[in-house]
Amino acid sequence: MKCAIYGAGSLGTILGAYLTKNGFPVELVNRNVKHVEALQKNGAHISGTVDFTTPVNAILPDQMEGPYDIIFLMTKQLHNPEVVSMLRPMLADDGVIVTLQNGIPEPGIAEIVGEDRTIGCTVEWGATMTEPGRCELTSDPDSLSFHMGGMKGISEESLNKVKEVLGQMCPVDIEDNLLGARWSKLLINAAYSGLGTVIGGTFGDVAGWKPATKVAVRCMKECIDVARAGGVEFAPVQGKDITKLFDYNNKAKQKFAEILVPIAMKKHFGIVPSMLQDVQKGKPCEVDAINGVVCEWGKKYGVPTPVNDKIVEIIKREQNEGLKPMLANIQFFEEFYK
């Protein structure tokens, strides 16, 4: 079986390192020449909540040679039309693209390669690249998991094949409710990655700071409301029903949700939002594919989304107007936490 991880940045490098270390060969593909050269020379060094180094097969995109049975897509969504169109001819006749991206990328990918070749997967852990060839796992090792599902026409054989590969790293749940799994992950990203990028902090900075926690709960409530208006049934995350934890219809339940936040996120406090990493590097981030999706669905179904609207506004100011990600930015959300 020939597999590639296209867009092997922090998450992809860690995935590739685990697969390789556990005896499953995979190509790590990245456009960053320095990163690829470091991986080729020294192997992948994974630190943080674990510490190991393993040789990996790292290449540049123009060195790819198909056909591939599985391509794990781990780039940002921003360039999916071009990237997926380029990858399509490299797939084997029964090959699949497995998107591990944020948001809800499957429909756009399926338009290019077909629903019967598109699998979606949510990543329930975080990572940061510290320097070329070195990445930090920022979630506890016992809290790592994948939740995956296919679009119409995906065979059980293909799903099991992908599950076997990803299972070399951590537990994998196959979801019948792929859209529900996507929205469960989107809810987490909208609140913690979105607000973390606003205030320039980690998931733990959001979950452990009372003003940010209050705003995060409001953000999650908006996600729940717009998704339900669109007919989505949320899927459990690592066995937990998010809607039972963070939905509320009175002040007492809202307060209880705020108390739960630091407990629920304890094992992921160290995650640095990928959007924040992009903003700090002066690169375009995925706010439109995360909080922007909540706003878009809110407009479509007539559900107000003032917190997500404000998060999009502030992150775009950080990205385009030079506003610095910092704690003081919580002032823009004063009406939601006072």
C-alpha cells in the first residue's frame, strides 16, 4: 500500500513519524525545503508530551510518483481546488483522499475527485512546529484520537484500510455521522482556536481565564444553535456528548458550562492554535473555514452569531491591519463576559 501525507507540517510530521516508527512506510510531502532537508538528514524529532526521533521518508511535491492508495491531505483549505486537482491524477484506481483539515472540506474535495474517493477525518490532538524537522505534540498521549467517515459511495474496505493505517498512531472511530463529527470538531476550533488567536494564547489560556471562558461558552452555544438549525446531530468527541456539556437554556446551566470548560480541556491546554501560528508568521489563516462557517450557517438559517462574527472581525484585523494578538483584545468582547 502506497501512502503519502501531503502538507506534512506539524500535525502531518507527527503522524508520519508515528506511522514510520510503528513500521508503516509513508511519504511526508512538504513544500518547505528546509523542513524536508532536516527530515531527510536528521529524521523527525517529536517532543512535547512525548520525546522520540525516527527516520522518515520526506520529499518535495515535485518528487511525488503515484499511484497512491491513500493521500492524507493536511494542508490549509485555502488552496484546495488547485491542490486536490493536482493530486487527483496521482491516485490509484481505487485510491482515496483523506482530508484531515479543519472546517467542513469534504464537499469541495468530492467535487474534484468524487464522493466515492473522499474520506473525512477529524484530528483530536494538537501540534506545533518548533523548527525544521522538529515538532511538538501538545496533547497528552492518552488523549489522542481520530474520528473518520466517508462520503456516499465509499466502500467499507476503503474505510477499514484507512483506519488500519491511522490506528498505527492512536485510536480511530469510524463515524456514520461524518457531518456531526465535523461540527463537533468545528465547535472546539471555533471557540478555542478562534479565541486563542484573538488573545495570542493557547487553548489553556482560553480555558483557564474567566473572561475568555465566558466568551468561549457563548461561542460554542452559537455553534450548537446554527448546526441544529441546519439539521446536524452532533457526534460524541472521545465519548463525550458536547451538546450535553455546553448547551444551555438558562443562566444556571450557562454557569455550569463555564465551570466545565477547564476540566473538559485539561489534556489539551498546551495546544497553540494553528490560526495563531499563521497570523504570527504573516500567513493567511483559516478563519473563514472555521468561525466563518458558523457565521455563514447563521445567516442561512436565521440564527444570530455575534461572538463568531466578532472573532472573524478581530482575526482579520490581526491578519490585515497589524492588530497584535494579545490578552487586551478580550476588550472587544466585553458585552459577552460582563
